[in-house]
Amino acid sequence: MDKLFNLPWYRAFLRSRDNLQEIMLGYSDSNKDGGYVTSQWSLYQAESRLVQLFGQHHIRLRLFHGRGGSVGRGGGPSFDAIMAQPAGSVAGQIRITEQGEVITAKYADPTNAERNLEALIAATLEATVLPMHNSEPDSELMNALSASAFTHYRQLITFPGFIDYFLQTSPIQEIASLNIGSRPASRKTLAKIQDLRAIPWVFSWTQNRLMLPAWYGFGSAVAELIEQDSTNLQRLQQQVKNSPFFQTMLSNMDQVMAKADLTIAEAYVDLASDQQAARTIYTMLSEEFERSRQALLNILQRQHYLSDNRTLARSLALRIPYLNALNWLQIHLLQQLRQQPDNSEILQLIHLTINGIAQGLRNTG
């Protein structure tokens, strides 16, 4: 952008647009390729640098947040997300995407639509007018956390046999055959995670109740920081109090991990053809989940998920029994389909369970 702004013809173009430049931020592939922590921190840093650069060139910045419905693709409560933006990045305006699967829930009912629009407008005004971010994220701490989380995440998705594990222990193939979306599940024959589109990637981990895109790598990264210096736990706890960005990131993680169920996730492992390899990978996943759970609760200084969100906790408690039944049914149907791959009736029933689980969890991609 710096080079672009120094081109006379482009500055003339911007003057015709009242010196306004829009930048779109993508959340999906950065999460899939680098993990949740690194994706969130990299985007935050990019926004901060853009604010500084645009100020130097006296160009107005409007950020277009290409957020998905799920936390793994930048989703989460809109008010909190806007308030967690870097200082100066909102400046009276913001543009966001609302995914198709959340439009009905947010805007079909006039009362809900009014409340959601109020939240968007209020957050935009508050982020613009009120003094914000007296304490920006601790860059040194976040850089170390992000780098470590990225390393552990990449070790997982490049681990031998991981792609086969993903394909066989989730309904990714059945999701690909759903009559939804405008693009195929992968860009070409799936040989590596980069070939897979972000929506079915997140959707599949939601279906098997691991919710992996929203937490993997976090627990190991926190453990390494604390091992290096025990005072880093206090620094992370202080970040929750001082940094809206860090607090929102952990709040979103808290909400997603509360929906995970490792008993159900382990049952999907039985679908894998190579049980020894699958069990090895599942052990990696379950151990990292426990590390991430402990790290999250220790930093938030809580005993349980959703301690500060009783409304969601009650809502989940009502939905979980029905969701669990759908998951067990889906596992049984997937086992049958693997034995009868041409049985369209079984596939149709699996599609119904996919829709039911997505509606109950209120997350797709």
C-alpha cells in the first residue's frame, strides 16, 4: 500500500473517492494454514500497521472484515469484535460480512434484527469516540505466544497421516456432497490441507465435536511460555484485564471449547481404516485439548467454561443432549455408508444429521 500511495495516478484516483481506501481482511485461510492464535494476532498487527501507514499518507481507511460465522473463521459476538480492534482502525465506519447461515438467526425476526444492528452501530460509535486501548496487547508476549502456537499447529497438519485422519474421522466427504455453497470443498484433488477450502474445514471439525480450528496450539504455546518464565502466567492474566483483543480472543475460545465433546470425538476415530495411525493422532489432539483447556481456565482464572456467560451455558445445557444423540446417529450412519458407499438413503440421512448438528451448535463454517 505504501508503494501504491506513492503513485501519482493512484493518488488522483483516491482524490476522486474522497481519499478513502477500503482494505479487506481475510480470516479463513490464515486460520486454516496457521492456527487460531497466529491468525488473530497477525490480523491485529496488520491492522495496526495499516492505521499507521494510512495516517502518514493522510488517507482514510475503511476495513472490510471478511468474517465467517464460526470462531475459526473470525466469527464471534460482533460488539466485542469491533471493540477489540486496534486504536484508530474503526474511525466512524466498518464493513463486515454476515454469513448466510447466521442471517436468519440475526435478522429474520425484527426484534433480533434491531438488537443486532444496535450492537453494530453502538460498537462502531464507541470504538470511534471513546478513548480506547489504554493498554495495547503486550507485543513481546503475543509474538512469543503466536510463534509457538504456529509451530505446534503446523506440526499437526503436516504430521504423517493427518490428512487421511481428517478425511476418515469427519463427514467432510458427505459435507462436500451437500447441495449448499457455490464452490467445491477443495480447490483440486486433496493432497494437503492448503488444497481444502476453509468453510468445509471448519464445518467438519464442528461436526465431529473437536472444534480444532479454534484452539489447537494454544495450550502448548502457553505451557512453553510459563516454562520459560513462571511470571508469564501473570502477564497473560493481566492481558485479559488490559487488552480487549486478548480478552475477546479467549472469550471466543471459551465459547467454542464449551461445545466440544472428546468422548464423541473419539468415537469418530473408529471410522478410520488405519486404527494405529488414527489413535496416535487422536492422542495428540486430546492431549493438546486438555493443555488448551487448562491454559484457558488458568488465564481466565475460572473453574469452568462460560462462567461469565450463564445465558449461553443454560442454552447449551438444553441443546447438548439432542446434539449428542445426533452425533451418535451420524457415526452409526457413516459406518454404514463406508460399507455401502452407493446407498443414497443413508447419505440423505447423514445430510439430515449434519444439518441438525449445525443448527444445534449454531456453527457451520
